Amino acid sequence: MATMIQTRHYVQETPDSVEEAKGFLKKVGIDSHAQPNGIVKANGFSVPRRVPRAGKVTALAFGKALPETLVKQELLVDGYFRDTKVENPVLRQKLERLCKTTTVKTRYVVMTKEILEKHPEFYTAGAPSIRQRLEISGAAVTKLAVEAASNAVKEWGRPISEITHLVYVSSSEVRFPGGDLHLAKSLGLRKDVKRVMLYMLGCYGGAAGLRTAKDLAENNPGSRVLLATSDTTIIGWRPPNPDRPYDLVGAALFGDGAGAMILGADPLPIIETPYFELDCAEQSYIPGTESTIDGQLTEDGIIFTLGRELPKLIEDNIEEFCQGILQKTQLDLSYNELFWAVHPGGPAILNAVEKRMELSPEKLDCSRQVLSDFGNVNSNTIIYVLDYMRQVSSNNKNSSIKLETHCNKDPEWGLILAFGPGVTMEGLLARNLV
């Protein structure tokens, strides 16, 4: 006899057998098939082999969107100096070195040759351009967020009207109403969807969004939270300048894109597939480091500065931060018995975490692979890392990930970490359910 599952929005039957499940999935329009071991697959992924705990928030779907312009790292230097009409052999050599040390191979960007031809002020030092940048950026981040969120909803398999909350994260726009409303309207979310905006958090924005979505889902039974992140470098793109060396780091490291996740507690069997369970979350900042990562909105865009001391600051403080998270649990696991989903702010950041925590090299494979494939995509990057991890764990045949190792050997428990302005550290303890 099928079990009755009641949510805040509707009552739905859940099947008890594989055959009944197949008929039920066909009824609700989900593509599925039964495996020889009796496991039902939905939307291309296996149902979880670890059971989520009651009341704990789980990640139920992922989405991603990228701009059309692909930048190959080996071609960046020539294109960058050509497009900015700058001739400086010293800066060119420095950028060539940075392109190699970042370990980035490909990135996707909103900026195009057509945009530069239309806006010469973007590569003219001191020319006012913030209005034009914000107009292009606002439209771009909304378009990307809509695509990423739509992909997540499609994978989720439930009606978009079941989204009760929206958390929107971006460091690439400033407008009223904000990007949260533009996204909600473009997606066709309910007009009473509860919206939260997180602006200008930089690289820890995705993890902060996860923490916020977790709190919302835990405190609103039956809710389903859409987390959307979207960023573009166009708001801070500028020509090489010997007085602003960090501009070259940005040119060699950062990319554009959007990410999305759907989160909620007590997933509906068969209908929803939980991939990660979020146990607890923490945030902390390192006193006296407010100027280490600095960004100022000026008439010609955002001016970023990054202190060389950042990797060392993270190395010196990361273990205490992680210990604070782990002490909230009864787990007795070594660092190498955990999985590590770390925001790849750059290779030096990942090396600092690996060194301090004495991690096996493969522990950060997914983070390093995301950095290679997309660069540092600001708030989106941690979502990309988690997506890579769940795809590898699921052995999804449709996955485009080509890793020589199996990202962290598939342990059950792990940490999700990101770092940004402040210097702020965000962290969540999570379970891998697949």
C-alpha cells in the first residue's frame, strides 16, 4: 500500500515497489528506469544510498549557466593587449607568467569585441563608465541566473510554483529593484515568494547563500529554497596599468557565470533526489584584515586590490575555523577522512588549505578541476565544485567531468569552505548522500 506524504502544498502518494515507482514517475512526468539492483534512477541520477535525516536541509538540484564567449588561457595575452590597445612588454610578460601560475585553462566571459567597440571608455583610463557597465552587467547577470535556475528546476522535476523562497547572490550589480525581483519575475515565481538579496560578498557569497538558504529551509517546514548566484567581471574589467598590478591577476584568473541550487528538508521519496545534507554552518572574520581584499566602486568601475598576504592568512587561520565547525558534532574523523569542497580562489589559496590541513593531494581535485575549467567565478564557484562532486559520486554517465581520481574517495562527511572580503571565512559541515 502506498504511503501518504503530506507537504504544505499538497498530498502525494509515494510508491512502495519498483514497478509501482516506475508507474508513479511516469504519472508525474519524470524520466526514470529501474536498475538491476532495484534502484530507481530519476533525471539521470541515482537515488541516494545514504538516507537524509529528518528536518535536515538537503541539496535537491543543481544548475549552471555560462556566457557564450569562451576564453582559452593560451590565447588570452595577445587578445587582452590587442583589445585594450596597450603596448607594454613588461606587463605582457607578467600576464604571461600569471596565466601559467593560475592553472586556469578555460573561462567564459560576458565581455565581447562588440561591447568594446561600442564602449571605448572601458579601455580608456579615467573615463566615466560605471553607468554603462552596470547596465550591461545587470542584464547579463539576470539572463545567466534565469538560465541556471531554470536548469536546476528542470533537474528538480517539480513545478516552479513550489519554490517558496529565493536567495539571490551577486557582486556585479547595483540597482533598485534588485536582481532578486528581476530574477523572480523572469522565472515566473509566485508573487508571494520570499526573497533575500546578498550583495557584494565576493568569493564567499555562494557559501553565505548556502547558509542563508539552510536557515530559511530549516525554519519554514515544507519550504523549497532556490539559491541563485550570478557574477560577471565586466563591472571591473579594465586595461593593464602598471599602477594597478591586481588588474592583471583579475585578467588571468576570473570568469563569469551563474549557479543555482534548490534546497529543502525532508525530500519527497522518488520525486526528489537529495545529494548533500547540510548539518551546520559557521562564519568568522580575521581581525585586522579588512583591507586585504578591497573593492571600491568608482566612476570607471570597481577597483579591486588584493594583498599578497591572503594565502598566508588563510593558512594561519583555517584549522581553528574548521575545528570550530567540527566541534559542534560528535564526529571522530581525521581531516583526510572528510571530503573538502573548497572555493578555488586561486592555486595559492588551495595550496594553503592543503598544506595547513595536511590533506592528501586528491582531496582538492574537484576544486582544482573547477578552477581549470572555469577560473574563479566569484560566488558561483563553490556551487560548481559541489556539482562536480555529486556527479563524480553518482557516476553519472552524462557527466562531462574527466578526473583521473575520484574526488575525495567519496567519504560521507565533509566541509564546504569559501573565503572573501573581511577576510571572511564561510564554512558548512555536510554529508554526501550519493
